[in-house]
Amino acid sequence: MTSKPRASRFRFRRAGGPGPGAGDGPPAAGPRPAEPVADALPFATGHDGFGPGPFATAGGPAATGAEGAPTARQLRLARRLALRHGIEAATDLEAVDRLRARGIDPFQHTSLLELVASDGRLAADAAEAGEAPIQLPQTRRPAPPPAVGQAPARPAPQARAEGILEIQRDIARRRRRRSLLLLARLAVFVFLPTLLAGYYYHVVATPLYATRSEFVIQQASPQGGAQLGGLFSGTAFASQQDSITVQSYLTSRDAMLRLDADHGFKAHFAQPAIDPIQRLDPAATNEDAYRLYQRNVRIGYDPTEGIIKMEVTAADPAVSAAFSRALIGYAEEVVDRLTQRLREDQMRGARSSYEEAEQRLIEAQRRVVELQEQYRMLSSEVEVGLLTAQITALETELTQQRLILEEMLANPNPNRARTEPIQRRIANLEREIATLRGRLTQDSDDGASVARVQGELLIAQADVQTRQMMLAQALQQLEAARIEAGRQVRYLSLGVSPVAPDAATYPRAFENTALAFLIFGGIYLMLSMTASILREQVSA
């Protein structure tokens, strides 16, 4: 005996026929909707049993839609009502729609005693027939056999199970179809390109040999720490700009053209032995050759250590090493040219200043010599000293003669024979002293005065001394410029010399294949996400 839900235990007899235990025939073809009983439950009235409920309408049955949305309990009751009428529905709302399609109001509120019986008859039919409801559980009678040519009726649970199974099968078929489509797309857009890339790297690609070298650009050590600018000299910061300049030159078109002119860069990569992807067309332009040059010549600069790292790739190890040495030579020339103009300008200015000061000193010295030759006087100081000494001696002698003359004239009868010579001597001394004094300050027919000559000589000698000081300063500046020019010199020091490799460096088949797989997978993922987003936006 199968147990029924609690609501199915209330059975009613059909009007005008025997009860369910009297062996009556099959139930009627379709149930008749129950008459609305608005006062059976509180749902048709207010929550307090007075007045209309939330779904009561002026016409009698409860309404939905604008008057209010059905509650969860009403939907469950509608689902149970649909099951009792033999209506299969996947959701509660679908049960409501199917009940309404049969003309049954799912939200018609009746008492629990008027629920549908298990055979699909309504309690209202039994009430019209005057039959008393059977409230005890009854044995479910087997359904009569189907007529000839009619398919046997399946119980509702079995049909529902079969429907669920069919839905699951359909979902499985869709999943399999989607999985196959996904695998097909992955095969076309990811696996096949990765396979082609792996075939190229493992079979077709020409082996390339890479020569690595490292060098650093240095400058001379400062000559002492007196200047503030010498604090950063000789360090990596002082040559950082030079290193970046060298890196830029080695990766330029000028370096590529010079390497092609000296060592045949284009001809080497245009050989037929190189695979078509890496081979350079013999009629290629300089731009095509420069793109190939950028791929095969990699130069990096480490600002923390000041080291320039260079890697040159070629199809032959000896050619790769030759290319690397040639580029290092170009870098040394660039380093020499970086400070050459600065050093030349510094030395040129200091040297010209020194030469000018030296020439001016020579001219001043010649002026002194010309004055000495013109006035026949070696030194004005010496000449003044001689004249002064002579005047002093003559003044002394004149004083003595005057004293002697005064003593003689003091006699009452001086001897004229003795006084006249003394008087003549005194006059000569005075005349000589006057002449000597005139030579010191007055020009004569023989030449200029000693004072004039001395002034001109002093000016010329002062000019000579000034020129000597200027020459000394110019010489000091020239020496400082020479030291600074020596400090500005840059040197390229090799840390790792280029050595030809004995094994191929490229291609790295496994790494490149894995990278190609990641790239193609990422592209497919982005395209699929973009398509999904666009599809969702269009459908919305």
C-alpha cells in the first residue's frame, strides 16, 4: 500500500454514483473546476478573517498580477493541485500556466476538505452528489487496462523520470558537441600553429652562433681632490653618458653600414644555406638589413655597474667573433672622438694664451734694449748713482776750496797769487756741479736727461715684469689644461673578450616551442573572451 500525501487522504464520492469502494468505472475524462469559496480560508479574506485578502477580487476568485504577486505557499499549493490533476510541470510557474490553460484558477481558495481526490475528482463534485467524504486512507485500485491500440498510461513519476533522463541525455549530447567544437578550435588555432612552430625550430631553423663580450668605459683618475668636480670622476656615473652614447652608436645604421662595408654583413646572411625565414634577400634594402642587424646584434647597458654587454649572432662562429671584434673597434673610435674636441679646445686656448704672453714679454724686453741702446745707458739707476756720486764729490771739494779761500781772504793783505787760483777752482767746481745737475733733469744737445731716460726705462722694465707674470700664469693655465685634458681621456677596457663558440646557441627549440604555445593560447583566449562579451552584449 502506497502512502499518500496528507491532502490526498480526503476523498469524495462523485455525485450520482457509488463511492470509490463500490467498484465503479474509470473517472471522468476531465475534472470540473471547484466552485470558489471565498470564505473557506483566510487567504480570500483579510489576514484577520474580515474583508478581502490580497488576491480577492470583486468578481470572486483571487487575482494576480496588478493586485499582487503570488506567495511561495500559493505556488506550492498550485503545484500540488497540478499534480492531482495529472499535469506535469518543471516549475511552480509552469504549473500555474498549465492550470490556467485548463480553466482552473490555481489561486482559488477552498477549504482543505474540498481538495482534489487522488483520482482527479474535485470535492465540489462529491458535495453536489450528497456523498460524505471518506477521511480514512484507502487502497489504490489498479487502473483499468487500456483499450486495444491504445498505449498504456504511464504513471506521472515514471514519465517525469523519463523526461529528466531525456533532458540529461540532451545536456550530455550538448556537452560532447561543445567539447568537440572546443577541441577543434584549439587544434586549429593553438595546437596546429604550435606544431608548425616546433617543426620549424627543431628541423628547419638554421643554427646560429652567438659571441658574447663585455666592456666598460673608464676615464683617468683625478689629479688630487681639490676640485669639487673630481668627486665623481673615475666612477661609473662619470662615464654613464659616454656608455649610453656608445650603445646608441653600435645599434645605429651607421655601424651596420660600416660592418657591411668592412666584413660583408649582408652577404653573410644572404647565403642559400640559411633558412628562408632568417635569410636576407640579396636585393634587400638597408632598412631590411637594419632590422636583421637589430635581431642579431644585441647590446645592453647596466647602469649600476657601468658594463656594456654585447651579443653578436651569425651562422658561422668565426664570422660571429669577427663581427664582435669589429664592433668593439668601432666603439673604441667613438670613445676617442667623444672627448677629443673638448681636449683640443682646452689645450688650444691655454696654448694660445701662453704664446701671446710670451710674445708680449719679448716685445717688452726689446723695448728696454732699444732704450738702453738709444740713450747709451745700461741702467738708469746706475747712471743716476754715478752722477750723484760725482756731484757729491765735487760738492765736497767745492766746500773745502771755499773754506780755504775764506781763510786767505781773512788776512789783511791776502796774496792774490794764491787766492786767484783758488777762486778759479771754485768757479770750475760750481760750473761742473751745475752741468752734472743739468744732466739729471735737463735735456742737452747730446741726448735726453737722465730723469727722462730713467722714466722710460722704468716703464719698459715694469712692462717686462708684468709680461713675465702673465707668462707665468699662462704657463700655469697651460699645465692645468694639459692635466684636465689628460683626465678627460676615455678608455675602453674589455672585461670579456669575444671568443668564437663551438656549439650553436640558437634556436632554443623547446623554449621557443613552449613560448609559441603560450602565445597562441593567449591569443585564442583573448579572442574567445572578446567574442563571448560581444555575443552577450548583442543578445542583451
